[in-house]
Amino acid sequence: MEKQLEQQTTLQISGMTCAACATRIEKGLNKLPGVSKANVNFALETAHVEYAAADISINEMTKKVEQLGYKARLNAEKASEGDYKQKAIRDKKLLLLFSALLSFPLLWAMVSHFTFTSWIYLPEFLMNPWIQLALATPVQFIIGRQFYVGAYKALRNKSANMDVLVALGTSAAYFYSLYVTLQWAGSEHAHHMPDLYYETSAILITLIILGKLFEALAKGRTSEAIKKLMGLQAKTALVIRDGQEMNLPVEEVIVDDLVIVKPGEKIPVDGEVLEGSSSVDESMLTGESLPVEKNIGDSVIGATVNKNGSLKIRATKVGKETMLAQIVKVVEDAQGSKAPIQRIADRISGIFVPIVVGIAIITFLFWYYWIAPDDFANALEKAIAVLVIACPCALGLATPTSIMAGSGRAAEFGILFKGGEHLESVHKIQTIVLDKTGTVTNGKPALTDIMLQSVDENEVLRLVGTAEKQSEHPLAEAIVAGIIEKGVALTVTQQFEAIPGFGIRAVIEDKEVLVGTRKLLTREGIDFTKANDAMVQFESAGKTAMLIAIDKKYVGMVAVADTIKETSKEAIQRLKQMGLEVIMITGDNARTAHAIAQQVGIDHVLAEVLPEGKADEVKKLQATGKKVAMVGDGINDAPALVTADVGIAIGTGTDIAMEAADVTLMRGDLNGIPDAIYMSKRTMSNIKQNLFWALGYNSLGIPIAAAGLLAPWVAGAAMALSSVSVVLNALRLQRVRL
């Protein structure tokens, strides 16, 4: 009952400066009564919350975030979110310009001190402590105000983040310089200029803001996939209301509206064709290169392109319910979720800042008392370098930026990962279990053979067609279609029963009709010995033979064949080359299953498995210690998709299968499986590179800074560069080709 009451929402968070901020907000939200799970993404600046609406409101969540020192708003409007991010980038640019103009004279004064730069002309007034104070103060307290505010809020909540490190480091340099300036002013008058560190604090703040700007610009590019998908949508729709045609924004179309789609136009919403016929290009969503013929009664997908005929459609899904909107949501959810590997970074960043402050204090004491006794300025400089180079920004960006770029790029190829955890787990698969019908094959069988005893063929087909018409099984549809094509008129069924795994029983015109497998007729005690040889021949050819009995007497059989997808053999070969075990599972008999398997190169077959048995077969494989992926497209595959370590749904299948799966292949092509595994491997490799760089950078940078080998401003530049390099490395995933 509680599960049904649970809701989800996404909040847009502003004010986060590093992974420690995200961790703190996440912990705060998770402690709220009614919140079952909160996941904060530093790179996307979002908080995804699952909660019980009866126990907590969104307003209470936003208040909690604000209490922690950040801003939160409901992430409802994508347009306003884009405007907000663009405004944030503009603000950063203005701050950077202001900061750079004030910091440049200080940098000029510092650079001219070096022996190899003595040729640089330096106006004497720039060396005046009061001038330097005047230049540094606005940078410290106006540009740098954000760091003080962030540090105060963090410390008030008994935690520490990047703002604490920056505020400590720059304040130490600024206030020490201010102290020296006041001493100099009160001395017997200073004919020499004192050693000051105003440039250290000002240049640090400028470099950090430059790094944040680069970071924001690069992070914006990781969401390119979503922008491209959103761009596919039609902007307007020609709607008929009250007999009048009117052009409306697509957002104003409602369910059951009649929509006219002219040749060459994008179909604005998901719908059903009421009038007209045409071919529709669905390649942007399904990857199907050939246009699909659409006639009255067929469904059409929003954002696809109507090629030649005019169509009148009835809107069946609009707004967030359309297939395009659902795809965008899956990609957004995946980009906003966490991969298990991110827990490493979260744990480290949670304790990182206090450790760094401790190391900085030890560095200061070590230099002040042992290396250069009583040289306060020198010891302070080393401590500042430690504080600045250790900011854990790169660590916080390492995983989410790769997840965003990887899942976005995969979506462009029609591979939808439902979350970061699935993007991580796919590359660990050892065994692939493929459902036969609709997965290895096209799932659209046709009636190929009719073999009857000495009975009236037209009469038997009329009864069989009428009985099978009540069934929703693909084989039944093929039989009915084949019988109707022969011009046989169907009648009415008095009783009907579908027997899963066996066949059907129907009563028509007071005659009992059975159509099904050997098991069905055996169970009913009907002798079908004379049919055995013909059945074996059909099944050896990969056809499914269905036995027919009328009033407990065997009268003949029909054979149905499903065609194999053109790409199945190639995809299975690729999976084998990856070292994966490939197994086909089907409810069909062993002969038919082996015939299909032989054609596509599958060595292991599990045949005559009832729908409920598919999940059990997956469990048996898992019990041997294997990581198993189940690939299917039908309702009967859903339990197995959920049971498997990774469930992969063919996007051309049912909504239930797609809902149950962890990965959806929009193109209905088995080549999507090796592509998904390759994308998973590339993304995980990218994450490991990022984590290695971020952790290695801090592990190496801190001792180098503590040893006095890095000036604070160099440490600041390196820290900014590390964050940008992590994001740029993640963006390499957007150039992956499959």
C-alpha cells in the first residue's frame, strides 16, 4: 500500500560548489520523515527524491535544502531551467571580467619580481601596499563573497566543503598582507616595500571562478543528447475543433483531438490514423531506415516525419505521455542517477575537507617550527597551497559527467539505460539469454502449410480461424490472417479458453475445437500418431506445427513460420567474439527451436519453457555464479527481465517489457546488445580514468604543495584545471562511434 502512495520529484539545486555539498544535501533530505530515497547529482545540479506525499510536501523539502545553505526549486519547466543556467554562466563571466581587471595589476607586480622577468616595466605605484589593498579588497569580499557565504553555511551545519578551503586559503593570504600593510604604515617610515600576498588571494579567486566558468560551459555540453531529442518535437499542430482548423502550439493539443498532418510535416503527438494512408519515417526514434506504411487504424509516433500522404489522426498520447517524452525522461533519469562506483567518490569527499584542513595546519607548523623557523609568511604560503590544491571538485565531477555523456551518447544510438547502475552493470554480463519470438525473429509469423485429413478443408479452416481469432498470441494472428486471405468467412465463438503453453479450446456451433501442441492432444487423450512424421519435417524446417482436433478427433495440422531478423546472425557472432555465452529460450518445441538456433549460430537452446518458467531458468543460470542478461519483447518475458541481473527490452515490443527492463533497445535490432556492452565498457573506463586523475591529482598535489614546491596561485590554477580536464575527458564519450 505504501508503495502506491510513493511519489517522485526532481528539484533544481543551486549553490553547490563541490561533491561535499551534494553529499550534505543528500544526507539532509534522506533524514526527512517521508523521504524514502534522495539522490543529489552535483554535475546536473539536481536532487531526485522519492517520497510519501502523505508525510511530507515538496515545500518542506525545499525549506530543508535552504536551511542547509542552498537554493531549491521544482524542476518543472525545462525552458526556465535553460534560462537559469544561461544566466548563471553570464553572471560567472561578469564576475570573472571584474576579478581579472582588478587582479591583473597585482599579477603584473608579482611577475616583475622574478629575475628572468626583470625587463618588464613596473609602474612604482603598483608596489604601494595601499594600492594593492585597494585592488585586492573588492576581489576578496565582493567577488569572493560567495565563498564566505558557502563556508559559513557549511560550518553552521557542522560540515565542510570547497568553500571552506577557498575561504581559509584566500583569507589567510589577504589578512596576513593587511597585517603587514598596517605594520608598514606605522613603521618609521618604510623606504622599502614589504612582502605582501594580496596577489595570491586575488589570483586564486580569479582562477577558481575561471575554472567554474569552464566547468559550467563543459557541463552544458554533456546534456546535448537531451537537447537533440527535445529538438525533434514538432512545435505546432493543425487541429480540428468545432469543425474549424486551427494551428496550435503542440503543448495545447489534448487527448482525442483530431490532428491533420500534411506530407513532409512532423507528426506532433502520438495517435491513431483515422483517415488517409502514407509512409512515415520513424528512423529518428526507432532506427528503422525504411519508411513504415501507415493506414487507417495504425498508430503513429510523435516527432516522426510524414513522407507522402495526408493523414488525419486522433491524439492518443500528448505532453509527457508521448513516446518522445518518455525517452527524454529515461535519459534524464539515467543522467541524474548514480552508478555504484560513485559511492567511492562520495565517501571520500565526505571526509576530505576536514582531513585537508588538518594537513594544512600540520604543514604550517612544520615549516614554521622546523624548516624555516619564525618565517610566518613562508609557512603560511605553504599551508595556503595545500588548502587550495586539495579542493575536491574533480572528484565530485568524475562519475556524474561520464554517466551524463555516456548515457546521452547511447540514447543517440537508440540505447536507453534506465540508470547509472545499469550503465555500470551491463559490461559485467557473462551470459545472454535471448527470447526467440520477436527478439531473434521478427515476431510476425505467417501461415505456411495446411495439412488436413479427408475432411472439408473450408469447414475446418472456418472453425480453426474462428477459434484462433479470440487469441492474442502471434501464432494465432498469423493463422487467422492466412485463413482470411483464403477467403474463408469466420463465425462466432460460443466458448473460448487459452491454455498457456498448450494451445486453445473453443466451442463453435456446439463443436469442441482444440488447436495446439502435442501436449494438448496428449492431455485430452487424442491419438495423433499419423501426424508425427509431418510434424518432425515441419519442425526441422523451423516451422511451428499446430495440431487440430474437432470433437476429440484429430483432423489435421497447420504450420506457421517466423522469419529471422536480418541482423540476428551478425549480432550473435559479435556477442560470441566478446566471449559471452549466448542461450536462446522459447516456449516452442525443441526441434523448431534448434532449427532457428542453427540458422543464427546459437549453440545452447532452452525449449518448451512455459512463460513462468523463463524466470526460473534465469535463476538457475545465476545460481552457477554467472551474471545473466535477459533479452525479450513480450509480456511473458517481463518476470525474466526483472529476475535477470540486467533486463534488456526490444523497443519494438510491449510497454510492459520495456517497463520491466533496465535497458531498452529502441531499434529492435540485436546489434544493440553488443553496442550497449561496448558503451558500458567505454563509460566505465572513462569513469575510472576520471577517478584515477582526481584521486591521483589530490594524492600527488597535496605532498608537493606541503613540500613548498607550488606557489598558491599555481596550486589554484592546477585545481581549476583538474576539474575542467575531468569534464573534457567525459565529453570524449560524445564522440564514440558504434
